[in-house]
Amino acid sequence: AAYANWSQTPVSVRAHYLHAIADAMEQQFDKLVGLSVLNNGKPIEEAKIDVGDAIACYRYYANLITDQETWSEVPTNEAGIRLLKTFAPVGVCALIVPWNFPMVTTSWKLAPALAAGCTVVLKPSEVTLLPELMLGNILSSIDLPKGVVNILPGAAEVGAAMTSHPLIDKVSFTGSNVVGEKVMTQAAKSIKDISLELGGKSAIVVRADADIDYACDLIIGGVFTNAGQICSATSRLLVHEDIAPTLFEALKVKTATLQVGDGFDTGTQMGPMVSEQQLKQVKKYCDIATAEHLTCLTGGEISARQGYFAVPTVYIDVPVTSQLWLEEVFGPVLVSKTFKDDAEAIRLANDSKYALAATIVSTDETMSLQIGAGHVWINEQQIVLPESGWGGFKQSGIGRELGGGGLSAYQKSKHVLLSD
Ligand code: NAD
């Protein structure tokens, strides 16, 4: 019901509301950070980055929609006519998000959807409900018109109802491939527009010219941040054989001394897993590694202490047929291999059904062209800017979030032809 008005609301008003969300989030920054740590378990410094990223995303789309031309003239050779182009909102959207980056994944969908003039039904993850419920309070506090954003808590059956509902025009889903397939099938029945951000098994390639110490920091950040519960975790390590023994030695020491603990403790570098189920998932893969006789450099078990604590784990010389090489663990488990030359590194990096992201540690930037992934970091890890595009190739998903592509995902181009 709210769509009729909101879709016709002037861009300046929509941008005003997006800035108001960002302002309110800034005012409630500490509380949002606290809820994220409490609900997800992540270290407080990571939660601060998350809330900052979400705020930046609302501001980015406020500015992007303000700068978008409402009407543009399309050049044509046809005499006596004018062709004009504009954008219309895609309609009422179902936004479904996972638990690993509460508020961030939501902002990547909600900000461009509102900017474009869409109304939404948002389903937060049932595992991390608190931050999005507080976002609901924020939306009420800024007097966003009723019905523009509807936050609907629930689990699979609620998501399924949303994705098959005849009045939903678009589904934007972030989550696992198993559920992504279901979402696609449900949405197909009424030909809904669809965006899918799914899983990954991303590679980090360390070439022979890399600084070992810096490379270790990137490897650790790439796979142990958020306890490895990142879609773009660089969980497959490829190391040039000339530097492998030195690098593995340094990596073993740095990994084994990571501070695992309570997210509110400022010394904590890795928090607990988000849930008992996710801890069991890590244990399952450690057991598979034992059954496959993988060589464990460090870790290889879950913690005996109370709480959902896993142990940062690295396996070396992992065969490409191993389940750990092929499947997304979504936990702090790194598998690695050595390579002889760039051709082998590129082949191994691309040898996955996923293709979300990759990191290259080297002074040579050319390899990025040959890595088939939606986002490649060179001598950096896991930084995602609002101006960037986010999304994978292959089975990592369909469509792009963030950047201009993230706005297009909620708009349809519309042409008007006039007789002169
Ligand atoms: P999940 O697929 O179990 O759940 C995601 C969301 O879908 C939840 O809100 C859940 O309630 C809902 N859902 C469950 N069944 C549904 C159904 N039948 N229909 C509609 N919705 C349903 O994923 P998760 O465990 O919450 O998150 C982890 C997964 O998310 C990982 O595979 C990870 O790679 C992926 N992920 C991808 C990205 C990306 O940008 N590509 C980002 C974050 C997470």
C-alpha cells in the first residue's frame, strides 16, 4: 500500500531519509556496535567497522540518487522523434539477509532500494535479530512513512512466504547456495526480478616476491576475521614453493598466538562462532580433515572451553579433491597448497565452482586480470567500498550490490518516445 506514494516521492525527500538513517545510526553508534557483538560474537573493533560501513552505505546512495539524471536524451538517427530515458523503481522488494554482517548486508540492499523508490519487506536472520530490530526503531524515529520498510522476523518459512508472494516484485537474497537455489525456484513461479549473493571459496595467492610478514597478516585477516564467517573469506591459500617453508613457519606462529575470546574484550582478535550449529560445522570439517589424513599446521579442533569457540586452523599440502578444498566451511579453517609458477597459481585459484573474491600478494598487478572473481584485492584484504561493485561469478551469485550496479538492481530503465 505504501508503494504508490513512496515510488512517487521526490528524490530529494528519499535522499533526506537516507541521510536521516545515517545520522541516527551515528547517534546510536555505541549501542548498535554493542548489539552486534552481543548477537554475533564478533570482536568489538570489527563491529565498529561494520556499523561505520553501514552508515557510509546509506550516505553513498543518498548522494548517488541525488546525482542521477531523472531524464536523459538518448541520441537517435531517426528524424522527427525524440527518445528519452528515465528510471522506475522495480517495485515491492523482499530483502533476505544472513547473520554474519548484521546491518551491513541490510544496508547494501535497503539503501539502494529506498533510493530507487522501492518499498521493502526485510527479513533479518533469525540468528542475529537484535541489530535489525534496533534499525526498526531508528526508522520509526525518523518518521519514515509507514509501510515503506516492513521488518519481518522469522526463519525459513517466512523467507519462503516472501519469495513466493505474488505481490513481491523483486527478491534480493544473501545467504547459502542451498537456500539460494530454493529462493530462485520460488521466485521463478511469478517471474520475479532476483539478485543472489551466495557462497565463496576464495583464493589468496602469495607470489615469490611477497614480504612474508605482511603476507601472513593478509592471510590471517582474510580467513580469521569474523571467525571465518565471511562469504569472501580467502580460505584457499596458494604459496610459491620457493617461499613456502618460511611462510608456513611464520604463519603457524602468528595463527597459534591469535587471541580468541569474548568480543567485548578489546584484546580479542577472534570471537566465538555465531551459534552452536556453526561450531558443529567447523568440527565436522576438522573431522573430515582427520579422515582425509590432511596435514595440520596448527589448530584442527574446536576449543574445549565453554562457549562456541573454534580454534584458528591451517592445513597444508591439501589435495584439490579434498572436501575442505572444494567446500565452503564458513569458519576459521584455511587450506593451502604450493605452486611452481603463475600459470599453476591462476589455474588453482580459478578451479572452484565459486568465484566471489581473491587476494594477490605481490608487486606485480597483472595477475588480477586472469583471476575470475568479482572482487580482487592486491596487497589488501576484505576492504569493500560503497563505490565498488560486489558480487561473484559462477555459483557465487547473480547481480551486483554496491556502486552504480547496486542501484540499478532496484531500478528498471524506461524509455519514452515523442513525436517532435
Ligand atoms: P542461509 O542461507 O541459511 O540463510 C540466509 C537467510 O535466508 C536467512 O535469513 C534465512 O532465514 C533465510 N532462509 C532460509 N531458508 C529460506 C527459504 N527457503 N526461503 C527464503 N529464505 C530462507 O545462510 P546463513 O547461514 O544465514 O549465511 C551463511 C551463507 O551466506 C554462506 O554460504 C555465505 O557464503 C553466504 N553469504 C554470502 C554473501 C555474499 O555477499 N555473497 C555475504 C554473506 C553471506
